[in-house]
Amino acid sequence: MDLESNYEIAPTADFIYSRNFTRVALQFPDDLLKDSTRVVRALREQLRSLRKCSTENSGDNNKDVRLFVMADTTFGSCCVDEVGALHADAECVVHYGHTCLSPTTTLPAFFVFGKASISVSNCVEDLSNYALTNGKRVVVLYGLEYAHSIKHIREALEEASRLSQSKYKSEIHFADVKCSVMNPSDDHNNSNGLVGPASDCTDNSTCGTTSANSYSIGGLTWSIPDGQRMEDYLLFWIGSDNSAFANVVMTFNGCDIVRYDAMENCLVTDVSQQKRILKRRYYLVEKAKDANIIGILVGTLGVAGYLRMIHQMKELITAAGKKAYTLVMGKPNPAKLANFPECDVFIFVSCAQTALLESKEYLSPVITPFEAVLAFNRGSQWTGEYVMEFRDLINSCPVEVRNGSEARFSFFHGGYVEDFDLQEENGGEDNEGTLALANATDKVLQLRDNPKSVIKGTAKSGPEFFAARSYQGLEMHHDNSSPEPFLIGRSGRASGYENEKSKQEEEL
């Protein structure tokens, strides 16, 4: 596919010119950076042509448009890098490649999904055959890079249905792309459940008022008839086994899911490996319940509502009697997080498609805000539903303040664990009630007869963890404000250090 069509040069230039933008940031992922110079050149030519036509017709002398190429984004490349764009004083961002379509906070954005190749005939054949044999209603979801071919797949499927006179024609629903142009979203523009915020979309007719039977995920939106449930549908995914597909599998884990691999032209019916991730996530939730010090890891600075989510996580952690620290370090990796050994667990606040970090290599587990709600909100039980989008959690889960210390059973320690109460540790006003509740809990559980049955954490905060470490830096004497000098060993080369005796001197 040629560059003009794949990178949508004409629509991009129309978006920039129609809104009178003069400083535009072009965000490329690493795999598309090789085409950035050609895209810039084509955009300049198209903008020059539009400006020339406008000058001839109206006589206006429009300003030149400056284009800035952005690469190596601070966080995930699927999100709009507003921080990097603001460093160049950009007025908007054109995002290329794979995207999660998370709403922006300050800058408008235009998305170019790309156009991946696909065999329409093979896809329609696999879809129609599986729909007939399965017998369930079907919702067709896809990676945004295949959005350009959905119209042809729909038409080919209708033609095949007409020729075969089958009855599955009305039982197959296709999701629509939510939008390609996005305006900044306020924090209050959030919806409950799985329905995305329709107010974020501006140029697409499908972005209307959503109802209880409307769903949105990864930039796709669709509706099902009243009285039906998503668990009754088969999800047919067109695309690669990437983070967008993992988001679908985790969110709709109660549905049957199959995947059409467009690169291999084959149908993958076994997605049990992806669903096993739920078992791993439940393990991390149980492990997080034993944490005393929690690090809130900031994974985005542009997705709308991230500040409110961080504030809500702080309230949740404090209400659970634990200590919270907020960390900003860009893209996380095991080496970075190992610099904070005092943190028992990290909460990763990011977009839905980068939220799942495989934490086997990390010193401490990394969980999502939804898993943090299950772990730290008293009385929360996992029903099987999984929420990937943190904006769906904002103000939807009330934080229950804990009054005093309490003991609970830990599966990892094999005994009862006493959770700390920060109000008591900080000299709160309700100390008498706190102590009374702790004594009552202690008596009910009959813990005095067996003190070893209660396992208490060793550190409640970062300074306490540091004080308990075996190494705390250079020793300082009470009568000396400077540390002890370093001991200098041998100097010189390894072949012969200074003041080193030779073999002849040793023999003598």
C-alpha cells in the first residue's frame, strides 16, 4: 500500500489546515519511525497545496505549519504523548500506528491507524463457517489497523449469506471505530461499566448517546439488543495477539473468543493461555493484601482522569491502614523498581492496554487499580468481572474507612495477619476506640493463647524500612560530622602494584 493512503496524508492535512494549527507534533512508534521523513515531506507538500488554493480563492496569506517528529515516548507509545508535544509548544498531535484511543487531557489529537493487509475472502470464510458451527450470536472486533477492511468484509459476508441463504446474517454484529479525531476530555467525562465516554469523539456518527447495552473497548464501540447479555455472544477478533487482544480477553473473560490471524491467514480457537492470566492476577491480589508499603506507579501523564485515579488510590491505601508513595519514572522495568525495595507492591496507573505488566522478573508485584480495589477495600470480593480501564473505577467504588486495627487470615503466611492502623500510629484522636476494637478482635480470634499465630509486618513506612536495614551507609561518629575516610588499597597496575615485593625479595 502506498504512503499517501497508508498514512492518510490528505485527511491529516485537511485536519491541520481546517483548524488553523501552526505547530503540529507527529508521534511515531519505533517501528514506523523509518517512514517519518517521507511522511513529513508528503504532509508539507499537501499543506502547501491547500494553502496555495486558499490564497488564490480568498487572498488570505496563511502562516506556515511547523511539523515536529516525536519518538521514544515517555510512557506507552499507544497513548498520545502530550508532555513531549507540549515541550515543542505544539497545538495538536497526530498519532500514528497502534493506539488505545485513551482520551487526552490538554491537546486535540488526530489518529492514523495504518492499513494492514488482510485476505478478505479467507476471513469471511472462516467467520461464516465458525458462526454456523458455533450457533451463537457473533460480535466482530478487530485491531484498528484492520478498520479499513471491515466494510469489505461486511459486504462480502452479506453476499455470501445471500447466496447460501443462511440464517446467520442478522446474528453477526460488527463493532465500529469510535473516532479518529479526539478533543481534550475533562476529568468528569467518565462512564460507568464498559461504556466509553462518547463526549471524547467529535467526527464520527457512531459516537452518540450510549445506553446500558452499549459497549466500548480499545477504540471500538457496539450495541446489543435489550434483554441480551455479552456472555451469550461469541467474540470474533481480527488481528494479532497483542495488548489490544489481551484487553478484550480480560474484560470479556466470560465470552467465547476466537481470533483470526490476518498475517498467517488462520483461525486460532484456543485462547486458554490468555485466560490463564486471570489466575495469575488473582494470585497477585492475594499477595497484595499482605503489603504494608505500596508504591503508586504513574504510567501516564496524558490520559484524562489519571490524577483523580492517583488521588483515589491514595485514599484507598490510607483507609486500609497502609503507607503510600507516588513514583514517576517513565516506562517501568525491573531495574528501576528495584531501587525501591521498601515497596511491597506497586499499583500501575496507566491506560488499559499497558496496565498488565508481567511482574515475575520484578522484585515486588505490579498490580492494576482494579486489583488494588479488590486487595485493599474491605469486603471486596472478586466476582469474575475484570476492569482494565481505570476511568471506569473513578468514584464507582466507595472507599470504606477502617476504624482501628483488625486481623485477617493470610493464605501466604498460613495464619492471621494484623493490619496496621495509621491513625493510631500517628497519634489520632480515636486511639481509645482503636485500642478497644483491637483488643476485642484479639479476644474473639483467641490470639493471646498463641502469639505466633499473628504475623506482623516489619516495616510500616519507608524510614522504618531504612532503619531496619543491615547497611545504612557510611558510619558517622557522634563527635564527628563527616564520615570516615575510605580505605585506600594497593595502587598501580595489576601486573605490579606499588610497594609490592618481587619474587626475589620474597625468597630473600
